[in-house]
Amino acid sequence: MSLDQPQLDTSPKVSDEVRKTTCYMCACRCGINVHMKDGKVAYIEGNKDHPVNQGVLCAKGSAGIMQHNAPSRLRAPLKRVGERGSGEFEEISWEEALTLATEWLAPVREKHPEKLAFFTGRDQSQSFTSFWAQGFGTPNYAAHGGFCSVNMAAAGIYTMGGAFWEFGQPDWDHTKLFMLFGVAEDHDSNPIKMGIGKIKKRGARMIGVNPIRTGYNAVADDWVGITPGTDGLFILAMVHCLMKAGKVDLDYLARFTNASVLVNEDPKSNQFGLFLRDQDGQPQVIDRRTGQLAPWNGVGVEPDLAATHRAKGVTHRPVFHQMADRYLSDTYAPEAVAERCGISAERIRAIAADLARVAFDEAIELDRPWTDFRGVKHDKMVGRPVSFHAMRGISAHSNGFQTCRALHVLQILLGSVEVPGGMRFKPPYPKPATAHPKPHGKVTPGAALDGPHLGYTHGPEDLLLDTEGNPTRIDKAYSWENPMSAHGLMHMVISNAHAGVPYKIDTLFMYMANMSWNSSMNVGGVHKMLTDKDDSGDYVIPRIIYSDAYSSEMVAYADLILPDTTYLERHDCISLLDRPICEADGVADAIRWPVVEPDRDVRGFQSVLCDLGARLGLPGFVNEDGSQKYQDYADYITNHIRRPGIGPLAGFRGDGDDHGRGEANPNQIDRYIANGGFWIDHVPKNAAYYKPFSMDYQNWAVKMGFYDAVQPYIFQLYVEPMRKFQAAAEGVGERQPPEHLRERLKLTMDPLPIWYGPLEDDQVDLAEYPIHALTQRPMAMYHSWGTQNAWLRQIHGHNPLYVPTRIWEANGFQDGDWAKVSSVHGGIVVPVAHQASLNANTVWTWNAIGKRKGAWALDEKAPEVTKGFLLNHLIHELLPPKGDGLRWANSDPITGQAAWFDLRVKIEKSAVPNEAQPVMPQIKSPVPKAPDALAWKVGE
Ligand code: SF4
């Protein structure tokens, strides 16, 4: 061996310093170590100590450097100088920008606060932005949940006090069979990957249910290529099989759900379909010990699933009887649904049998004693090791709420929620619908709103309607059109504001939502609405203020731009008051902090709101002497008190040793930084499961400040508030829906999960438009942010339309071909590619890859611009006319969730055009064009 081998440094020092913060390249909020060299970001790695990712970093996370250095970053406040939509702006100072915003907004607040519509997109500070909007006094606030996954979230809250992702997760350490329905792979990214890795290592099985086999479904042991929009039917067929075979957890159902609660069965009674209640208003069950009526939560009560009660000529039967009537019916037999779902009856039966076998024959026990809310002591925890996860795929349909309810009911019937091996909530969840606020919308000029905007309705009395029964919100949330719209309807704001229905607005104020491009249906129509002028030559939507960090397509349509920072340049707070980052075994929150200072004249949007709030004199943003209360967002994070002892961050409160509750701590952010950017406290072992029912958990939750008094509850298989809306449609009660909505409410507000076909199917000629069309989110991108990122663009530079074998062959497609894809609303011409692992009647593409010329500082010949495309051009926010003179929203009629995935199309071969069609006119870029080569090298 030669002795003069070169001396290699195998561990070069990559950084001078490591700064720990929270990733924002998607919504998972992993912990990251940002390596700094010469004061610049040199390298990003995962934080091994962080509860969310335990060191795992995905492609997006490591590409954060390129997001931070993106040429598309806005550089200074902008004031529109050309026509709206042209992209012509001049840079102005922050003082000018904030003075202008104050001049616009102050008179609105004084006279008609509802004429401000303030909506935020991928906002991770909703408890703060909603607090600001509440202080302003407008009822028109929401984030983007209405066009994302409100069906999943609201169905989960109403049914069991939480859903998946931020609210719950499979018990990855114990589950033996994991069933995954359609999910956005960019959203629940690292945590799901790590979870699937864990179960595969243990030899547990995974079933993927998705029309498209990519990503997580590609590594599933079984793939079920279901027909879009039929998930609810498939799930209820499995419910049918399980109930018929007696494979449901009767003991769990009796104790921990409302299966045993008695329901009035007299159609002539105005209580028909409602629970029998005692004088304290508590729902009644029959106690098996006495055979007598008892409140559901009485000490020692043993609810009877079978007993009925008859009094004053009225029969009351338990919910479980009603479920048997419905789900044992042949309507839900596998043979009856197989063709529609695209899954054979044998396969449906086999999957149901699999679920039952694992849940009951492979049950597990943990030797942990616990006490339930009736005072019953249990010496062990019994696990049904079957778990589920689902998100947007089953949610973004007009039948999505009932489908998500069906999935939650399926889990509960198996006894697999909040038990070892099943689905587990993440503190501070679960919280039942009754523990959330109701929606508020009472406007007083010059004053704050009467309470939080968003919440959960429990009957017609909670709707936000004026004296004539018209919606009081611009998005018509909490109206008869969508009575349970818990996240608002951001996707309807522009069209309602343009139409002046229910009223005209003055200012549209939005944050981080690309509403003129990939976040809107009917893109061309939205451009027109944003630029339309009235007879006087004024814009129909008079003023638009927008905040974003990047030169997105939306920027061109605003009058005033408030440029935000990148996520490495800002303070942020991932709060328990908002969308938590907790794990099932621990409560956790986190911060972001400026690991680098901005090199442009930009400010964190939340700090800007602190300033603007003070200029407008909003309550909560000024001191008694009128001075600015919070100098910036960091000041708010540290010193804001929401309830006694409760602030935005739960860790290191008081003198630094208080957690959950405690006084404000001036050094709190420093303590978070020293701790790696996060705080976690672990759930006591005997409180780790059965959280809604366990006094061990309930007492811990009160101590931590999740709520102020214990509030055990049972799961709501039967959602009584839905029955109240349905009863109103049948004519019961003072508050009555308009005639044209009665039949729809009677059908859709069923208190037990049902399935009905996607609404678009009823209004489109399915012989002409027979094919389903979907988008999926790739793991390597997050909304529109990814395809401007110099590293991530190399993974998905453009997006072909993937076509299944049957349609590929029928059209004689070849590699390199293009196709015209049409819906009743519009047409696109796009490149196609063959994919065999795809539902035979479904085409799809990646979401939000296509970009508009002039946006994002991309070259006009960039593949995202020339070959990339959006399906959004084919989708309208309204369903086609059906001849009754009305246009119905393309949304779920319960929550208003945008029904993106109901789309029907036809496809034909096209000549190869120069560029994907339609081509929108180029917009002028408010930032300089990117350099030809983008290199990033720090240090030697
Ligand atoms: S999963 Fe999301 S939050 Fe986590 S590292 Fe990747 S991009 Fe960042």
C-alpha cells in the first residue's frame, strides 16, 4: 500500500453554527437544523430530537435553501400602477403601504365592518389572524379549509371529537392492519412515511384505497383502485358485512358511543328523531342493571344496546337499532354496490373479513389500569389493532362529509378508536363539537365581532342569518346552503363578492392563497371577476390587499402587496390554540424564529397585522392609552393571554418551569430556541388511550389547560344536530329553510351516514362525459410553492395527464401524444402518459405544477409554463344549470367543501400544440427574471 495516499477530510465542517427551527416546506412542521456558514444558510437537516420527524427530512425540507433564495421573492411593498391583472406595480415604503391600508380599512370598520373580507390560505397562525379579524369586527374571516379538507375535519369533530393528521394518527407501534384512503402526500408527509416504515418493519399489512396507485399506495400490500366518489358506498358495504356477521365491538359500542341512546320514533312528534332526554337535558339509555332509564353518563350505568322504551304512546329505540335497520338492508350489500365502486363483491367481503379477523382474533391487551367517567375501573386496555387514515381524496366530493362520517363510524364499530393498535387522538384533541365555540357573526360598526367566527352549529338556531333568512357572511357559510361549514368557504368569496350576493364588499384582504390560479376553480372566470368594472368604471371588487412572500399569480390582481418573509426569516408559533403538532403520546408546540435576517424590505405578515391592528385601534392590539400593544409577532407570541394562564405557546411559561398553564414568560422564545425550537410534555401512561372516556386523561387535560373542567363524552354515531336541520326541512321549528333547499336538506342531513352520488353526476350527461378526472399532490411539492424551487423543479418540471390502459388503447394514444380534455365547463389540451395502475375510468395529473407566464420569476419557456397545466380550468364553482333557474354550488351541501374531485370529462386525441392550452396572457413580473443558472454554495 502506498504511503502517499492523499489526506481526505471525511468529515468536513459544514457549518459555523446550527440554528434549530421548524420547516415550512409543507404543512407537517418537522424540526430542522439549519447549518449556517458565513452568516448564510449552508445546509438543512432533520432534527433528531423533534417529536414530528425524529430527524427525518424529505426532499422538500432539504430544498428549503432554494425556497429561501428563490428569485421570485418579493422585495418591497408594491402599489398597483397599471390595470389590475397587468402585474404593473411600483415599490413603495412600508409607511406608505400601511398608511394606505389604514386609510382604506378605517372607514370600513367605522361604518360596515362586514365589507372587509379577510381570508387566509396556507396560514399556520389562524388563532392569531382570526383574533385580528374578530377585533376588526367583520364576520368574513376564514382560512382555506373550505376548499381543502373541512369534510374530514368536521365529520371527525361531530362524530368523535377529531379526525386524522393534526388531530389523530394510527397507533403505529401496535397496529397490525392499516387501511389508507385517498390522502394528499405532500401534506401528511414525513409522519406517514415514518409510520408506514414502522408497520412494514413489524410485518403488519397495509391496504391502500385510491383510484391511483402512486406514492403510499405503491408500497401498500393491497391496492384497491376504487371509482372516485364511491368510497362511502364501499365503506358502508363493509359496515353491512361486519354487522351481518356480528363482528362489531358490542361492549365498546354500549359503553363509549351513543349506540345505546334512545331515539324518539314517533313521526308525528316534533321530537321525532331526537334523543330522549331527562330534565337536565342528558340523553337517556336503559341501564342494564335496573332495566330503567338512566342518563348516559350516570355513575355505574351499564347502557343497554337492545332495550327499547315506550312512554306516553311513543316508542324510543336505541341508535343501534336504527343502524341495524339501515345497514343490514340489501342496499348496502356488496353485490349491490360492487359495480358502482369498481370493486368486486368478493373483494369487499374479503376486506371486511380481514378487518374483523385482525380486530377481534388478533386483539391485543396492554396491562394498564384506567378508570372511565362512570367510575368503572378497568384493569387493562384492550386493543383492536386495525387503523385507518384518510384525507382529501374522500373528502373533496359533494358527498364527502357523509363519506368521512361513514369511515369514522366504521372505525368505531370495530372498537378501534382510542384503543391500542387503533386510531389515537393527539392532545389537545379529542374535543367534541360541544366543546368548540358556535359560529359568531354579529356586526357592530366600529367594534369587535361578538365572538369567534368559526365553530360548530348544533341546530338551525346557530345559523348565521339575517331577519329575512339571508346569509350574513359573504361566503354564505352557516346558511341553509351549508349549515355545518366549520371552515368557511374561501372558494366562494370572489364569486359572491363579484355578484354582490349576499352583499357587496369594499376590500378583499388575503394572505398566502393563490386564488387567481391553482386555488380557484374556473380560473379564467376568476380573472374576469377580479378585473371587472362597474358602470362608473370602478372595479366591482373595489380594493384588494394581498400578502405573499413570492411573486405568485395572485400578486398581479392586488392593488396593494404586503411582502412576507420566507420561513427562515420570521417568528412563528405552531400553537395548541391552532393546528397542533402533537403526537398521540405527547402534547407539543413549536416556533420559527429568524435564523437569518431578510435582505429585502419585507416583513412577517403577522408582525404587519400587529402594526395595522394598532393603527386601526383594534381591541387586543392597542393599550389603554391607544399605543401599539404588540411591537411584533414575537411580542404577541410571548405576551398574549387568551384565557387565564393560557397563551399561544404552552411550554416554558411563568418562570420557565410551568407548562400548559402559567403566566407570560419574557424569556419564553429563548427557552424554545435553546430546546431546539419546540416543547413537548408526555401523556401519562394510564391516560394514553381512551382519552374521551378516561378520567386519568381528562384530569391531565384540565391540568394542562386544554379545557377548564373535565368533559368526558361518548362518540356520536348518530349526530343529533343533523337531525335538527333535517327536521326543520320537514317543517319542524320556527327557523325554516327556503323551499328550494328542503328536499336537499332532508336527503343530505341524515344523522346516520348515508351515501348519495356526487352532485355533478346528476347534472352532467354521463354518456358524453363518462370519465373521472382528479389531481394528486406529489410528495415532493407543496401547493404552488414547489415548482418554483430550483431543486424540486427537477423532480416535477411538468405534469402529463395520466391515462389508464383502457382509455389509452381506445384512443390509440402513443408516447408523446397530446389530448383535448373537456368538461361541461371548458377544455384543455395537454400531454398524456400511460399508467396501468389506475382505475379504468379515471385520468389524473399532479396538482399545481403548471404556472402562468410572468409569475414566479420563471422563464417564459420553462416547462411549468409551456407543458404544465391545471385541471382547474375544467371545474366551475357552480354546478351546470339544471333548468330550475338556480345555480347550485359545486360543494358539499353540508359543509360547503369544494367538490374538486367530482369532475367528469371526455378525452380525445389532439394535434400537438406549441404549449398546453389554454394559454393565459403573460403578466408583467414585479420581480426581476431569474438568472439562467442558480448556484448556491456557501463557504469554501
Ligand atoms: S415533511 Fe414537510 S415539514 Fe417535514 S421536512 Fe418535509 S417539507 Fe419539511
